Amino acid sequence: MKNWIKSLFSPKPLFILLVLLSLLVILLMVFPDVGSILGPGILVLWILHALSGLGLAIATFREKIFGKVKTFLLLAGFSAVGFVLGVILHNAFYALSMLAEGMIVLQAVLGFLEGAFFLIAVILCPIALLVGIVGTLVLWKRLGS
């Protein structure tokens, strides 16, 4: 029983879960009407996506995977976590900049941070996730594992 649970939390099953959750997140973003059915429940999907990425990163370190496969697995895992963190921090800095209205320097710094985390969440993390997923799939296909 323990070996079955341990194999469930190894990099391959977590990677497959991350890919499936990524496809679901993309589907709900491309078709917002479908995502509106979930309402606030879409946050649960994003949290599961981030947790699968975090689990993948932890499992990659725990299994002592080396080389390019490790790089791509970590890239996929950390970018899934980075997406959710980027969204949360973007919204937090936006709210703080609204509270800092009238304090020009503080509002400018908070506005910069808000924009930076927006770009990280919307551009950098999805590209990194795509590179991590495709790179892992190519290397696993090439290595036959």
C-alpha cells in the first residue's frame, strides 16, 4: 500500500496531473462562459494547479532527477506556482496602490510592482509552463521512459 501511494506522488503522475489541470485552466480561460459556471470555484482549480506544480517540484528534488529533464520538470512546476502567486500579488499591489492614493512615490512603486506581477502571471509563467511541458515530453519520448 505504501509503495502505491509513493508511486502516485512521483514525478510522472504529478506531471500528468499538471498537464491535465493546465489544459483545463486554458480551456476555462479561452471559453470564459464555461468558466463562469464555476464562479468563484475557479479559484479551487487554480489552487489545485499550483499545488500540482509544487508537488512536481518537490517530487523532482526527492527523486534526485538530474540533467535537462530536471530542468524542464522544475520549470513546469515552478511556473504553475508562479502563475497563481503572480495573480495574487498583482491584485494585492493594485489594492495597496488604491489605498496609497495621494502618496505619489508609494503609489508609483506599488503600480510598478502591480504591472510587473501582471506580466509575470500573464506572459512569463504560461510561456515557462509550455516550455517545461513540451521539453519534458520530448526528453521522455527520446529517453523512452
